[in-house]
Amino acid sequence: MNLGNFSVSLAVKDIHASRKFYEALGFTAFHDQSQHGWMILKNGDTVIGLFQGMFEKNMLCFNPGWDNNGQDIDPFTDVRELQRQLKARGITPVKEVDESTTGRGHCIVVDPDGNPILLDQHR
């Protein structure tokens, strides 16, 4: 099962203070949507997302159809197919993607320790 690009999505209180901190660690913002409360930063192959007011807690994130530069890849496994495969393996999403749709969509599963995992397809 190929889940796509991996990143850690951090629930932050102040996106500008967080950006300054992570830039001091060597990260560079490559997708800045801070006016909408989020941005994606990168340090080498490591990708993190900063999200202010969008999530209750930090989560693992996978982006089907994207590489670690946010560029489209083909072929890829659609999030709806990933959801079907997860259900077949006994993993029930807490938020499901509508399987009758196409394109963008997301689902969320939670691991046994309560850590949310977001499968977020942007195309």
C-alpha cells in the first residue's frame, strides 16, 4: 500500500512564531498559506506542515499523488481506494472520504494510541 508523500502536521498556536522557530532549525517554507492558517516547510527531504486553528492535535499526514516537493506523481493510489483497502484490513476511518466522488478528498484513521493519521489527496 503506497500512501503517498509523508509529513507531520503540527497544530500550532501562533503560525508566525512557529515558522520563525522552524526556519531557525533550517526549514524553508515552500507553500505559504499563512493567511489561511497553514504552511508547508521543508528541510532536505523532511516535510512538516504548520496548521493554526485547524486541528486539535498533531497528526501524521500522507498525500496520495504527491512527491515530497508537492508535485504530482503518476500513477498513484486514489484516497478512496486506500480507504477501501484499510477497511478490508479492519481499520475503520473516523472520517471517511465519499467513495462516489473523484479528485480531492481525505479520510482520517486513528492508531491504537489515539494518534490521528490523515490521508489527504489534493488532486
